[in-house]
Amino acid sequence: QVQLVESGGGLVQAGGSLRLSCTASGSFFSIDAMGWYRQIPDKQRELVARITTGGSTNYADSVRGRFTVSRDNKKNTVTLQMNSLKPEDTAVYYCNAERVLISDFPTFRTGTYWGEGTLVTVSS
């Protein structure tokens, strides 16, 4: 019922910038928080940045000061501006939507949804 579509991944040299965008679509009423996670092989998926409807943010220590997360509640989009990229930022980045309120007739429920992921590769 909810689809998250990411865009903006690609190959960039160290020190460069990329901008990731994610748009939520489908049958839902609201999204409490949206964010970005990343994962590399044989490692756990980790939080990169997160933003609530009210604008509160959370950042991984490794990206704080370099990445900026923003959100357009009306358009149901979340954006991650990544500056001063480092090789260790290389990962598959996943868009996340938390506490998505959806209809599950005859009731309502909340759920968490993920995008399919977009690859970010930073060369040294």
C-alpha cells in the first residue's frame, strides 16, 4: 500500500556531493518520520539521518556536519544532501518511513516501509 521510490545515487569522487531523494506514494494518511539508512555487505543496516514531521532530526555521528536531511510533508518526500563524501560512505542507501498510518479494513494500523535502495559509491 505504500511505496518509497529513491533517486540520486551514483558514483562520486571523495569530497564530492550527492543528493538523495525519496518520495512516498500509495494509500496512507500520514507518516510520522522519514529517514535514510545505509548498509554494506556483512554489516548491519545503520541509521544515517532521520527527520520527524515536526522537523526534529537525528544523525549518525559519522555524517553529522556533512549530511543534511530535510523533508517536505506536503509532497511526502525526504531528501538527504550529502557533502564532503568519503569512501567509507559507500553503501546502499535505503529510504525509510516510520509509523505510516494506513487503512487495513476494517481497522487502521501503522507500519514501517522501506525503499528498494540506491547505491552510493565514493571513490578515493
